Amino acid sequence: MRVHTVYDLQNINAKLDGRYILAGDIDATATQDWNSGAGFLPIGEDYSTQFTGRFDGAGHTLRGLYINRPYENTQGLFGYTVGARIENLSLVDGNVEGHDSVGGIVGYAQDTVIRNVSYAGRVNGNQIVGGIVGCAWGGSIQNAWNAGAVSGAGQIAGGVVGYAREAAKIQNVCNTGTITGSKLVGGIVGAIDDSTLQHAWNTGTVTGNQKVGGIVGQALGGSIRHAVWKSGSAGQAVGASSNGTDVTDVKVAPEADMKLAATYTDWKDANGNAVVATEGGKGTPWRIYNGHTMPLLTALMKGTKHLEKVYDGNVFATTDPHITLVHPGKDVGTYDAYSDQFGYDLIGGAVIKSRVLTLSGVAAQSKTYDGTTVADISKFHATLNNIVAGEESLVTATATGAAYNSKDVASANAVKYTGVALTGTGAGNYTLAASTAQGAGSITAKQLNLALTGGARFDKTYDGNANVTQTLTKDRNYTLTNFVNGEGADIALAPVTGTYADKNAGTGKTVNFTGLTLTGTGAGNYSLYDHPHGNGRHRKEDADARRDGGHAVHQDL
């Protein structure tokens, strides 16, 4: 059944063996005016009306619970529980007052599982008073934190549990509230009888007249293992011990040392694995921010969190009141950060990630055919996109390599730049989406020199037409020069028929070879620049033909 309001919460008394879950945080401050000032009636008020069901707070908070019943026993949010399960709940600004067996969460818990709970406020009673549970008869209490002030006017008062007996198991608990009582007063447990306590720490001041301990007031059998109490909070760890109580690795430490992981190196589970982690997301019961916090219970945190942002030119900041940043900066990097108990199990510190830039407007370039794909790296220039406004002059893109996509005139249309990187005083805060870039590129044909060989003639006997009977033959009556080294052997003029000025016989006639083109492998990479002359006869270039993309050879006979 979902519990939405404090009235739904109070109505659990109508079905004490039910299963309940909080639907959200609940403000219970109105309870201070209930029942003529007596406040909230505990769920399962006493042995005859015990709570035996299941209650899941679902990580929500109950605020301002008020119980003022100084002459009644078994007082708390739950009064008397048997075989119940209570978990995942935080009570803040609470006020619980009763006589005997008084606790912030449960007054008297018999064979009950209580886990992932915390209490802050005040708990007052006569005897057997605890911040979380007044009396724990068997059962277990795990992952519990008390920050409330606990007071027991008579005897047996503890930060987490007043009295633990009958093989009660208490582990992964801590107390930061002040604990006061007359005798059998402990920072964690007032009195422990044949029960176990392990992995606990206390920084709250513990005061009393007899059998006062920073961890346990009195131990009658059972075990107390791996616990730390703050120097000055009490005179000793255990006020009194008998019946062969096993006390192992229980020590006092100054607050500064309690914030160091080295203090908890012996805290391990049954499989020998450390239960206190210095890094987030390890799944351990405890997380310590080394040098900043005591071990924190991960079960009470909101979960894991990556605290990060992309570089924006501003100092890293957070509005989360549970997170503290230590000397944050604005530049890319990881800055120290930590959380409190109700914050997050942070994975890493506060990380500023590089801002990703893209390139556009890559400058175009061209060259004359040289038989290679090599491009001019000095001509690389591009626009950087996504730079923080005002930082455009701090970052520049450079490249270490440049090559055309083809060495040939016809197919070369792009230049690929490699080793593209950022330079400048602000480069460290940015990264490129890619280390390559592409711009437009073109290769123009290399001009060849065309010349007639010495003594070349084009004579014939009259045959009634103006066509020249001889053909242009490379290296016999003309030459081509200015090829790229190693090329040109297969490149020649395409066959073309020359003409005389007219068909009539005569001397001193001009021979024209027009529309000259190149043929052969690689011919497309070259163009003609002809200036042949032979036998001292005048020969000129046909300007009109050149404009049309062809060439002409003339010879005066």
C-alpha cells in the first residue's frame, strides 16, 4: 500500500501486518498538535498491537515527526515490532520522547530487520534509549546513522541502539549526535549482551556517570569489532566488559585521522574484501572522501554520480547543497569534490571535459601537375566552430600533412589534411572532432614545349589536293619536352593531317597542322605550348586555335 501523507502513515495502525511504501517525502510537522499535544501515536504502539509488516521508505524523508509521551514505553515512529522489516527511510527534525524503550525509528524491535535508515532531531527517555532503536531483541540493524541528540535520564542510552541483546546483529552504523545518560552510555550502543557490533564509528560526545564508552557503555559477551571513536568524545571505547566479550580493532583517533582511509584498512567483510571505498561506484557499504569526510553509508546516498561538464569558460560550480567543490577552476581537468551523507557516491572528482570543435571553410589550393599527390601544407587554414565566445584568438588549427586525393589532373578535386591539431594558449580546453580535414584542391596541366626538329620538311608532288602526305612523328620531325621526370615516353601528338595554303604546286608554301592534341598514358596531365621552328623558316603559333584548346604547327616551305 502506498503512503502519501502523514495521515496515511498514522492509519497503518489499522492493518499492522501490511506492506507499505512511501510515495514521496512527508511533512509531519502537523503531528505536534495531535492528541492534545501527545503527537503521533507510534505504529504498533505496544506488545499487544505490535507491527509485523513491511515498511519501505523508498529513500524518502519524513520531516518533523512529533511524539511527546514521557510516561509511555515503546515509543518511536514504530513502537513495538516483531518479525518486521523497516528500510530506506530518513527522519529529520524529529522529536521523540517516551519512558522506556525509546528510539527515533523503533522503540522495541524484536527479530526485526532494520536497514538503510537515519535519524536527526532529539530522542529522550528514561532508560533503554537509542537514536535509531531503543531495544533490539535479536534481529539486525544495518546501514544506520544517528545525528540526533539522545538522552536517557536513567540508564542505557546509545547513539544507535540503547540495548542490544539475544544475538542482535549491528553493523555499518555511525553516530554524530550527543549522547547523555546516567550509566551504561555508549556512542553506538548503551549496553550489548551476547550480540555483535562491527564497522562502526562515533564522533558524538558521550557523557554519563558510570560505564561510559565512546563505542559501547557495557558489553556482556558477544563481540565488538572494527570501531573508531573520536578523541575527546569519551574517556574509553568500552565502559565495561565481561563474559568474554571479543573486542578487536577498536580504537580512538583524532577527527582528522577519522577522515583518512588508512584508519579503516582492517574493515573487511566475511570474504576479506574492504568495506570502505575511496572511489565511487564500488558497491561497498561505506564511501570515504579521503581527507574530507568520515566514512559515509552508501545506502543512504542518492546513488552514484559523475560530476562533470563541458568546458564553457566558467569556474566549475554546483547548486547541490550536498556537494562541496575544493578549489575549483575553469580549465579542463579534474578538481577535488566530495559529498555529504545525503549526497552522492561521486565517481571521480569534478571533471571539466574538453569542448569539441569542428572545422569548416577549409581553404582551397591548387598546383601544376608534378606527378605526385603532395600538397602545400602551408596553405592549410580553416574556421573553428563551437569556440567559447571571446576565445577565438586563443585557438588555431594546424596540420602536419597534406595530400591530394589523386595525382592526376582529371580526378584531383580535394586535399586531405592529416595530423590536424590545436595550438594556442587556449588549446588545452578544446579538442577536435577529427584529426583530419578536407578542402577543395585542383591540379592544372603541365605545359609541354613542342618544337619541329631541324631539317623537317613536308614536300610532295602535285596531286590535286592541299593535304600534306607526311605525318607528324615524335622525335623524327618534332619533339616534346618539359615532362615530369620519368614520364612522357608514351605521350605523343594525336594523328592529324596537315594542309598547304592551297592545292597548287609552288614553293614557299605554308604548311598548317591544326587542332593538335596529346595522346597516350598520362596525356591528360599535360597541355601544349608549341614554338617549333626549323630550317630557318618562319613558324608561328595559331592564336585562334590556342583559344579553342587546340594547337597548330606552321611551316613555310
